[in-house]
Amino acid sequence: MDIENHPFANSNIRVLLGLMSSLSIVVVAVFFIDNTITQALMIGAAAVDAVGTPYVLKRLVENATEETVGQQI
């Protein structure tokens, strides 16, 4: 698969993936966890996930592009 056609090359996909995983963590924290401290920790982890997932996927695409260019030389 060409790197431009990869789904993670689209920034919207990367952001939505991070938001959806964060949303699922928040839903579990709010509706199924009774301990307030645990809820706060889970919501904090969801915030880190919302920011970190798109960043990591962007780096993945950048590294894959660099490796592809390096292999063509």
C-alpha cells in the first residue's frame, strides 16, 4: 500500500481515532465506575489519549515515509 493512500496519512482519521478511544474511556469512567478518584484518573488518561494518539500516528506516517524514501535511493 502506498503511504499516501494509508488511512493514517489523513489527519482527520488520526484525530477521530484518538477522540473515539478517549470517548470510550470517559463513558466507562462516568457510567460504570463509582470511585471518584478512579474516574478522575480515567478521564485524565482519556485526555492524554486524545492528544497522544494523533501525535503517535503522525510520527508513524512520517517514519514510514522516510523509510520508503530511503529504500528508493
